[in-house]
Amino acid sequence: MSKIVLKGDIVFTSSKDRFETYEDSYLVGKNGKIVGIFKELEGEYKDYPLVDYTGKLIIPGFVDLHLHAPQYPNQGLGLDKELLPWLNTYTFPEEAKYGDLEYAEKVYRRFIKDLWRHGTTSAVVFSSVHKESTKLLMDLFIESNLRAYVGKVNMDRNTSPELTESTERSLLDTEEIIIEYRKKSPLVKPIITPRFVPTCSSELMEGLGRLAVKYGVPVQSHLSENKNEVEWVRELHPECKNYASVYNKYNLFGQTKTIMAHCIHNTDEELDLMKNNRVFAAHCPHSNYNLSSGIMPIRKFVERKIPIGLGSDISGGHSISMTSVMVAAIQASKMYWLYNNKEYKPLTSSEAFFFGTKGGGSFFGKVGSFEADYVLDALVIDDSDLGYNNGLNLEERIQRYIYNGDDRNIIDVYVEGRRVEEPK
Amino acid sequence: MSKIVLKGDIVFTSSKDRFETYEDSYLVGKNGKIVGIFKELEGEYKDYPLVDYTGKLIIPGFVDLHLHAPQYPNQGLGLDKELLPWLNTYTFPEEAKYGDLEYAEKVYRRFIKDLWRHGTTSAVVFSSVHKESTKLLMDLFIESNLRAYVGKVNMDRNTSPELTESTERSLLDTEEIIIEYRKKSPLVKPIITPRFVPTCSSELMEGLGRLAVKYGVPVQSHLSENKNEVEWVRELHPECKNYASVYNKYNLFGQTKTIMAHCIHNTDEELDLMKNNRVFAAHCPHSNYNLSSGIMPIRKFVERKIPIGLGSDISGGHSISMTSVMVAAIQASKMYWLYNNKEYKPLTSSEAFFFGTKGGGSFFGKVGSFEADYVLDALVIDDSDLGYNNGLNLEERIQRYIYNGDDRNIIDVYVEGRRVEEPK
């Protein structure tokens, strides 16, 4: 039975509306879960192994609900283009390389190391269409002790020839991975990953929905990122009344837990469907800026209580840092507010932090908060080089860290109460 | 006579439309200025001292046209507010501390060190209203060997009582600094700095305009950052037809070279006045996002050939990194394009880089480019940890550095052909 106490300045968000702050306190964990936060240690907790981070911030690990591992080498490249030309010029050619396991290993080791370095303890990841390199990515995540859902991408139409699978092969490979990995690790799980409607035939989506329901495996995809994409889906599926209902028709929209990335150009009807089906929205502001996709009206999702997390969307997004994504989300919401009659109020710092921790974390379960019974996933932040702490309260320190901190400030990473070493 | 050769992968923008790239070449400097770029060294250049940065990028030093030194301790704080409440709650109370020279020195040393660390070799800086700490800031810049214009702020109305100067004192202090510093250093110069119209009486502005013309000293201020501010100026100056014409009336709008920060909500008539008077616009996208000010329609300025530079606007902007500001400028322009009928096309990477180097640099003279006769201000960038360089061309490497690099990648800084040591 693992026991641990972390001492420091503890900050988290159990609700989006405010930071909860515990100065110079003890975060107590047992069996990988939070017992509680205490000002003084009493009883048996006095005998737990204690790590003294006095003066440091202790916050929940970050959760990235949407990113593409095989696009990592394209980080920061090609961003003078919009989604569809960007896919064809940069993304598909890079993804085609992942039949080569040696290349895949080189990229994926670095990718996981960088997630660790930036404090992303839970990630929901697109792999490529390749079965073997997807398994490799899952094995490397297992080795790292970080938490992840990893999805082999499915595509049987409208992509480059090298990446086009037969419908049958796509389904067989997906099922093989599910069977092999669904119970292999408590931290790393498979997720069904139709890339997006344009690259998946109806037969493929039907088969994937069947697998999702059969094995109770979650689903991730993209929704309404770009207006040209939305129009394309309308042409491909005139029988469906909107983009979301194509996924819904094939049991890929909340029949098992589901994440849809972007959700910029949804109709109200689609938002209602997300709400009713408890579909998560992964908000990826950097990517949406970079690919000129638009601004997700996040307040509409908040008002409807649609579950929301944040995504770096590597490599449409250029930054794997979730604090950078939080800042971009706040900035995007301010522009949406300003240019839409000040109707939808901007995100506050605590809201952005919530979406990047507990909001996205709830896709995994009790993840992303320091309430009792949540998993003890934590980051230790040394913010002493960010300015002068005299007179700053914890709320100000966490805001300053969100805006001005980077990976250098993260000095330790914990998942389920255990310190995570730098991945190899 | 100083002579130097820097060898490496040379990238700059002599025009905004494309990166000029010279792989594995020699940048030759003499007396602090660029002689030229050569593929092979010939003649006397063979005898110049050579620094070998093979495989590294060599680019012009960055130029920050707008930031506030005394706001540095507020970096990343208070950004859940708009401009006017933010000024009153965070900014004015902080600026009031700079009567204390000991405090000022602590902050200003760190401020200059961080500019250096982030490769900003030329900066146009607001100080506070305080004469002595403004002189201190100028002396510290002189000691650093970085290039700067530094302005004592003028305010004789509508600010906090501690920061309100008498009109006479404000003018006397400003003139004293001009006389003492206009010939003290070739790199560090005074600039006349009415904070903005609302905090400067007509008498003060008239006096400042007189000083500007009398001594041929440049001017900086703020223009049309926030709609409430624009409305306030209209109420204060019903005799003037717009915000810009208030400055213009008092010889503070291009009569000597002038920078106006923000320029978000200008009328076409104001833009024409900027163009005719050759007034620089300092585009501060992070700040404009953070304070919900809006998006500067930068393409309109480009089309009119109004000179443009970028500003970090510390601490309305949270990041002192000019590459972060470049990315924000690109992202902002994409949203402006998308939400305004795709009329004003977004900035490309080379345009953003140009504005952050030669665009802003032209306020100083021949600064920000590697054309012959420009000053040799350069950064050496080690981008080897940003990914795999195999097969990437220099244009891709510079894009990736803009999006994903940070201060760690800057391994050496040169101003006028001399290596600049870390400021103390």
C-alpha cells in the first residue's frame, strides 16, 4: 500500500469558478489516491513518507484531451496554411512514415518525454493508421508511467494512397489492438479513432461503432473544425442533418464516452446532441488560431454544461504546454466576447485551469483535482524565478505561472502517488 | 576599428514578403556595421576574427517597440481585467513604487537581463513618472550595451494622486533628462512619453510637443487601445475631430519621429494621418488579447505603408519574448481575416518576423536587417533541440524557432558587432 505526503502550497480547482488554495499544507495520498489536504499532520499520516516542497506550488497534473503523436516532428511547421491544404502538404506525408518502427520509436520517445517535461500526466492521443507503431506508442506510454488513451487512426477514403486502409483491415487492426490492450495496463488504454467523417466510409464508421459498443471502448474524433470541412461533410452525407449526427448514426457520439475535438462551427442542435449524449468537447485554441479555423464559442458549451477539456492539438497547435493552451483559450474567449456583442463572457484564469485539469480529467475518471478519492496526479512547481513572491497570494502565483511559467518550473511529476522519472 | 565574421546559417528579412536565407555562410562586420554576406571569405575578410557557429541560425536581434519597465513585476498578473480597471488596480499602484531607487534598481536590472536573455537588442521603453529612476534605467541600459529609447512618463491629470505631477515639474524633469542624456550614449536615448491623452492636460502636451521639436527628440504614446478610452478622449477633447488629432495638434504625432502603441480602433482618417506623418504603429497582440482590447487590423496598416513594429507591452502583454509576440500577431491576423469576410489577409511568418526586426528597427535607423550598412545586431540560435533538422530548409527552421523556440535557444547576442555579455 503506497503512502505519501507532499508538503507545499497547494492549488487546484474543484469547480471552475475559483482556485482552491492551501498555503503551506500537506497533501496526503494512499494507494495512489488523495486522502485529503491538512494544515497539520495527525495520526497515522505522521508516519507516511513526506516530501518537503515548502514554498513550491503543488497542482494537479495537466490533461491534454487532443493531440497527434505522429505529427510531433511537424511542430511549428506549415502554419501559413488552412486545415485541408495543411493536411495534404504537411500532415499526411509525415504520418505515412510510421510504417517504419525505428522512426516511430525515435519520435514517440521524444514525444512522451516532452509530455512529461511539460507536466501532462494524462493525454488522449491520435496515433497513425499503423497498427504496429500504435502498439509501440502504447507500450512506450506504459513504460513511462503516464496516463493515456491512444487511438489507432482509421481512414479508408479521401486521404493519401499510402494512408488509405481497406475497411476490413482497418476494423481488424482496431479490434486486435482493443483485445490486446484493453486490460494490459491500468494507465494506458485504447480508444477508437475515426480520423473524421471525410476519411471514413459509412461501412467503416458502422464497424467502429460496433466495436465501441461491443468492448465498451471510448471514441475520439474531430468535429466542425473548419467551414470547408463542414461543407464537405454535408456533401458526403446529405442523408444526415448535420455533422454530429453522422457520428451519432454510427454509435460514435456518446454511446461510449466520446471526445470531439474543436467544435467551432456547430449548430445549436449539435450542441444539444453533445449535451444529451455527454460528449466531451476538446478545445484547441492554438490550433484553431494557427489553421485559421475560428474561435470555439466556449461559453455556449459551459452554459449547456457540455463537458470541456483542452487540447494542444499537436501539430495544428504548435505548443505542447498546457499552460500555453490555457492562455490561448482565455485570449480566444476574450476576442469572442468582444466581437460578439459582449454576450458570452470570457474565460477567467480559474476556468481555463479547470478545463486543463479536472475538466479534461473527468474523461478519465477521478482525475485532475485534489478532492478526496481523486488519483494523486501532481506537479511540483518552483515559481521562484518568475518574479518576487513577497505579498503575492497563491491565486496570483498560479496565474503568473500559467502566463509566464514553462517546463523549467516543473520540478517533479507524480502519477497515482508515485514520482514519475524522466522517460527514456 | 572593430572587425568580425560570424559563420553559420544566416536568415533575415530585408522585405516582409520572404525570408532571405544563406546556408553555411559568413556574415562580415566592420565598425559595428554589416559589410556583407559571403559564401566564401576573400581578401582582407580572411583576416577578420571569426566566430564559428556552423549549424546554428544567425538572425537579426529583435526589436520591441513598446513595453513598460516598471510594470515588469506585474507580468502575468491581473489579466482578468480590461484596460482602465487594470490600470487603476494593478498598474498605477506598482508604478507608484519607483520613487524608491533601491526597488527600481532591483526590478530594472532584472528587466534588462531578461530583454538580453530573450534577444531583444533594441527596445523602446516607458519608465514611470519618476525622474531619478528613469535616469537609473537609462544608465543600466548604457551599462548593458543594449540599444534603447527610454521615456520618463508624463501625467498631470486623471491618474492616482501619487503619480500626478504638476505640469511645470513634469516638463522641467523631462527637459532635464533630455539635456543630460541626448548625447550621453550612442545606444541609449531619451524619448518624450506622454502616457496617453487622458492623463495629460493640454498645457502638458503643448509643452512636450515644444520640447520634442526644440531638441529633435522622438515621441511615444498610446492610441486607440480600448473603445472606452477612445470615448473618454472624445469627451475630454470635443474640439478635436479624433484621438490622433489631439496628439497632432500638440506636435506629438510625427513632427519628430513617433510611435503609437496599439492603434486598434482608429478611423480611416486617423490612419491617413499616421501615413502622412510617418507615425509608427506598435502592434501589441498579446496585450490586446489579454486586456480584451481587440485586434489591430494590421493589413490595413500594411496596405497604407504605415511603418509597423511589434511590442511585448509588458505587462498588458505577459511575454517579453518577441517570438511569442510574432506568433500572437500571426494568430490575431488570422482571426481578423476569418471574421471580417476574409478581406484582410493574415500575416505570414516572414511578415511577423520582419515587423519584429527590420520593421520596428527602422525606428532606430538601419537596424534589424543584415543588408550592407545595417548595424550588426545579431542573435545566434541553437535550434538543435527543437526537432530533427534533416531535410528542413532554413525557412522551415526559422518558422519552427519562431513557434517553438524560447530564450534557451539564444546562445549569443551581438550589438554593433560586439558580443553582449549577460547584464549584471
